[in-house]
Amino acid sequence: MTTTASVVGGSGFTGGELLRLLDGHPEFDLVQATSRSKENKTVGHAHPNLRHRDLRFSHPGDLESVDVLFAATPHGVSMDRIDAFRDAADTVVDLSADFRLDEEAAYDEWYDGHDAPEYLAESVYALPELTREELPGAALIAAGGCNATATILGLLPLVEAGILTGDEQVVVDVKVGSSEGGAGGGEASSHPERSGVVRPYAPTGHRHEAEIEAFLGLDVSFTVHAVDMIRGASATAHVFPGEPVSTGELWKTYRGQYEEEPFVDLVAGGGGVYRYPEPKAVAGTNRAEVGFDLDPGNARVVVFSAIDNMMKGSAGQAVHAANLALGFEETAGLDFRGLHPVGAP
């Protein structure tokens, strides 16, 4: 017996990744994809890798009744339509920022307020490495922001081990690909403007800081650069612990946190070309690479993490969380390990 699923906002980049994952998922039966701009066109019209699917986009106002609804919509849409989503599905997985934070005051500070704050306490953050115990049976799931996801995965072991307590200085720099801007990313994401750049676009005040603070209890100095790649988020965190830490302690900390995690690989030094986490190595996958290096002369730990922003940072994370919420094998539909060699991600 399969579980029916729909994707609202299926014509965008992340919506396309959801459709791809659900198309090959052993437990889900994809029955609906919606799009205002592509209504009545086939999903292959927007996503050529899905030309084999005999499925057309329907209007988002005409929702079918399904077991799970994935919402890949811009910020503000899900909070406006959450009652309709909940009427259409037993489980709603939202990929926007609308339900990531659990306090209305945080939306007043970081966004433009919230239109359905009564749902915030119910929502479960979708990052399984952080909230695995809360996901089974969850009815409203919120996928994390890609930049926050990369940063949280890198710093979480240090927080859990007490190496970071919240009083230390933490500086995070994230490099992201053009797909983060979405299918309608505008002039800044067009190829002539994006090609060859390393462009700071959020030197301070990036909204994903709110998630890092909420879930790790850290105040971080956070900067994001747009770089010349399509997929990927690469986070470098400079951490200054209050007490000295050794390389051996770091290995013990990171292995202890992630050795049982199916989608996290430790990449710290070693041999070969890719000695530290690299977005190119995880492009198209739900995997994350995490690594570190120690700078004892400056009492600094440098933490690296790399993900595919549309997969581990969005659609893959959402499907992973849905697997856990519904009691499926958590790796179902997410086994792809990437390609090598491969072009720019």
C-alpha cells in the first residue's frame, strides 16, 4: 500500500527536486503537482529529467486529498494557505521559512511577522540529525534553510560536546550557488552576472542566523557569498573555544556525533584532491560532508561543511524527514551518492 503525495509549487528548482525524489521513491505515489505559471503543462515541460512522467501541473487552488503534501512555495505562501494544506493532507512538509522558528517574536524580528502563529509550536524542524526523536508522527514539518543546515551540521558536535557553550566568538562564512535564488532569481542570478563572481550578498543580518541561534543557542557572525556554481552551500566556521581542544578530541567529538548518521560523512585532511568538504562531491545527493582543522597558535578551530543546497538543504531533507515521520526506512529514495568526475555543480 503506497502513500499518496503532492507537491505544491512543483515548477521551481526545489519543486523539481521533490518531484524527482518522489518519482523514484519506493513508498510514495506522486499524484499531483501544482503550478500557477505552468498549469496544464506536463512536469517534463519544466523539468526535462521528468519527461517520462504522465503528470500535468494543476492549479494550486485545486488541491487533491493526499497523505503527504510538500509545499515548495516562496516565503509567506504556506502561512497564508496552511489551513487548506492541512485540510488536503494528514502530513504537511513545508520547504519555505514559514514554520522553521517556534516563536512569533522571531518572525517579527527576522521576517515581516507571521499570519498563522498558532501553528509555530506544533511544527517540527526537518533536520533529522538534530530533531530525529521529534519527527515520528509529526503532522507539520518545516525544512531548514540551506545555509543554516550547512552551518548547524558543522557546529552541532561542538555544541553537544560542550566545546561551544554560547559565550564564544563564532564567525561563519558561507558560499552558495545560484540555485539558491530559485528559478526566478532575477538579474543577480543571471549567468552573465553570476559567472566568475565571489560576491558578498548578505554581509550581515542573513535570516538563516535565526535558525542557528534558535537550534544551537549560539550567536554567530554570519556572512554569505554568491559564487560561480549552480548547486551547493559551503560553510566555513571559525570557532574560538574558551578552553584548549586537541585534534584527538575533535575526532572523538565528530565521530561520536555522526558515526551512525546515514547521510553525514567526515572529511578532514587525508589524501587526494578533495581533502575537506566540497559541494561538488555531494551534488545531487542528500549527503553532507563535515570536517575541521585545528589552529592551536590562534586557539581556533576551523569547521567545514558542504551540502547540495537543493537536496540536503531543502528537498532531500524534506523527504528524509517525511520518511521518519511516516515510519519508512529513513534512507528510502535517497541512496544516490553522487558522481565523479562531474562538471560544475
